[in-house]
Amino acid sequence: MDRDRKKEMKKKIVGFALGTLLFALSFPAEAQQPKKVPRIGYFSARDPASDSARSEAVRLGLRELGYIEGENIAIEYRYAEGKRERFRELAAELVRLKLDVIVVAGGDPPVQALMNETKTIPIVMSGGGTDPVKAGLVQSLARPGGNVTGITNLIGDLGGKRLELLKETVPKLARVAVLYEPANPSSALELKEALPVAARALKLTIQAWEVRATEFERVFTALSKGRADGLYVSPGALMNTNRKRIVGFALTSRLPSVYGRKDYVDEGGLMYYGADEADSNRRVAYYVDRILKGTKPADLPVEQPTKFELIINLQAAKQIGLTVPPNVLYRADRVIK
């Protein structure tokens, strides 16, 4: 009887062990370990408030591809708040975190700051700056060659078209004040190449005004005495962070103005012409997705914009006493009334 019980007990132990083994084998090996959550860096030249539309567009693009912040993806945000002296510090900080990919929401200088810190972490541009080939950020648009890829929005290359639209809107326009940040390479290049060519063709005189962080009021005072009858604002970290001040000055001075970023118009500026920024920012998510799935940045071609938009703020036009010609209004993709 004791022998029978021992045999029965041995059968039960063997059966339990076999069942446990089969249960373990029924699950794939990767399910037994916690899945790694991808970590993305988001490096903006602006402050969180002025960058909110752009960062939200990037998050929306990521959600459309199945990446939800806080669930299956983590994002580390860093903002330079328009202070170029912080670029290197913030770039080094992000690189130390050993992220999977870093999105740069800004022009050439923050991209260059990151390139100086890492040759391995993938960097995705969101569209600011000059031609990235001329700037030395990539070898070519078709084959970037290094750890940088993304979007180029041709901001500086469209300067001539913006001047042309301003002239069409204000036919008597003769002198245009250009606000630009000398430390911004794309603005300096725009002032040297794109704007003079267009100005000559349109018979306009360009008045260049350098702006540094502590000099806005001094420049505004001097510009008021300069008899300009139009204002062109070249985008950059410092300019974009201070866009409310710039728009306020243009309205108070009753100066027709054109901008290279559409959020100036949302703040009350008169006119924007350029790439469809929301579309470009959502497109950034495509690059993040491809990189996280194993594609190297060097093999992802840099994309140029395919959608452009003209936005006109009729509230601003009314405030400065300007009637926008019907032929210009007709071409607008969006009119703020």
C-alpha cells in the first residue's frame, strides 16, 4: 500500500513539473522581460509657451503612428528660451541621457550644438534654418550620410517671395526695415543673398536692423525714426521668443509686416508665407518612427516642404489702416477676420 502511494505521488510530481515547463514554453521569451520604452529628446530653441503649437503637432504625429507619451514612449524636453548661450549646455545634457533619438525644434545652431556632442545618437530636424547641405549638417538631401536627417522648410529661401507679397499688398511700399539676429546663420544668409536680389527686382530699399537680446527697445526707437513703410522679420530663436513685442511694435507703428513663422500672425501680425508648419511638424514623427524601427538617419532622405500657405490677418490690417487688395486676399489659404 505504501509502495502504491509513493508511485502515485511520484506521478503527480512529474506531471506538475511537466505542466509547469509547458506553461513556461507557451510564452515567447520577450514577454518574460519588460518591454523597453523608447526615449526621445525634444530640444527647442524657444520657450515652452511659444513652442507649444510645434511640440503639440509633433506629439500628434507620434500618436497617429501609435506612440503615446507616458504609455509606450517617453519624451525629455529641453528649452533654450531664445538664449543661444544655452545650446551647448542643453545639447550635452540630452546626449548624456543616452536617448534613442533627438528632435530639434529650431534652426541650424541647435542642430550643430548636438552634432558637436554626438556622432551616434540620431538627430531629426523639424524644419528651421537654411539649406542643411550649405550649413554642413548633411552631405546631401538624398543621402544625409551622418546622424542627422529630417525636414527643411526653406525658410530663408522664401524671403524673396515674402517681399513680393508685401509689395503686392502695399503697392506704394518703398523702404522695408528688416529685423534680424546676426548670430543666426540663416538670417545672415537671407539678408546677404535672398532679400537683396528680390529688393532690386521690386525696386525696394532694404534697411537692415541687427537685434540682440537687450536691444529691442533701442532698435524700435531708432527704427521709428528711419521712415520705413514696411517690416520684414527674419525668424530665429531670439526673434521667435520675442514675437509678441515685435508684433506689438508693428501694430503700434502702423507698419505692414510679413513674417517667416506663422505664429507671428496668430499673435496679431499681418502676413505669413511659408511651408505648412503643422504638416511639417507632424511629418517629424515619420522620421522618429523609422529610426526607432532600425533605419539609420544616413539612409533617410531630408524632405523639403510640399505644402505652402499664405495667411493674412485682416484684424491687423484694420488696426493699421490697410486695405488688402482683393487679388492678394483671393490667394490666401487662411484669412483671420
